[in-house]
Amino acid sequence: MPFISIEGIDGSGKTLQSRLLAAALRKIDIKVIETKEPDRGSIGAEIRSILVTDRTAKLSPLEELLLISAARVSHLDGVIRPALDASEWVVCDRFLDSTYAFQVHKTDVPERLYKEISSVVVGQTMPDLTFILDIDPVTALERRSQRGEAADRDPSEATRDFSRIREGLLVVAKRYPERCRVIDAKRPASEVADLILFELKRSTLL
């Protein structure tokens, strides 16, 4: 069954679009699970707490890469692969490409190491289709502010980081055009959802 990932910088709308896509699939009687990384399982929750919630944790990019990879092992074995084996579609909010953008492209972690770890962790369980929701960092940060997500660092620093992550995701899109579709995420959410469904139908997965 198809495995679909949705990628983007924070504020791109990927979580909303994951929900909308899953809802659209259910309307046509397709069995689908929604999930995200790090996932909400016991290991994923612990690692999410370290990476996202605990702002006092000062981790190196390599430490982040290893923690996320450990969570991904649990996520794949406990959620994604069982769903695919049960003939269910999987829609995942972030997957491997986010790891490249956040922990490799934005840092000094060797890409060779990332590829070696990912090969062992992911194996053949790669997304059939990846939607990269592209949006400029300024708009993304404005959206986060409107949602009441307080900035935890200097705006100029956040803009630089978001720009680097966005750049990393677009690198992925250029490397894997057969799998990746870049969607203009600055459009209204309903239009973005329509574009995702359009590209999904074009892919012959649907």
C-alpha cells in the first residue's frame, strides 16, 4: 500500500495537510493511518521530549541524528510497516527528508554518515510519494506567531535556520524528482489540499 510523507518547515501547514489528505482518502473508503515523527509511541515520545520540549538539552547535530534514527526504528517497526502489511495507506507528517534538512544540510554532520544510518534504519521502506510544502521563512514565522507559538530565539536567527532547512528540502526534491512534488504552501490551505490530491492522482497511486 502507498506510503506518503509530507515535509516542510514549521509553519508550512504540513500537519494540517496530513489530516486533510487522510480525511480525503477516508471519504473514498481507503483505509489510512496518520502518523508523524517523532511519533507518539513510548520511545518517540521520550525522544520528542528531549528534542522539542526540553529546551535545556544542548544536543549536537550528531546526537540529534542518532536520537531521531532510534525513534524511527521504533516508528517503522511499530506503526508504519504493520500498517502497510495490513494494506493500509500511511500518511506521515515528516520522515527521512526532514532529517536530512535539519540534521545534515543545516549542520556539519557528514552526509555519508546520514546515508549509512538511514540505509540501515529505513531499508526499503521509503515513501512512494513525498509532498514538500514550500514556503518562505518570513511567512512561516508569521503563521506560527498568529497561532500563538511564541518565538524561542532571535527572529533573524530563526529566519536563517528556516531558510537553510527549506533549502535542504528543495535539494531533496531536485535529487528525487520521481518521488517528490513541491507544493506552493503560501496558497490557502484548501488550494494546497487540492494540489496535493491532484498530484496524487497524477502519480497513479490513487
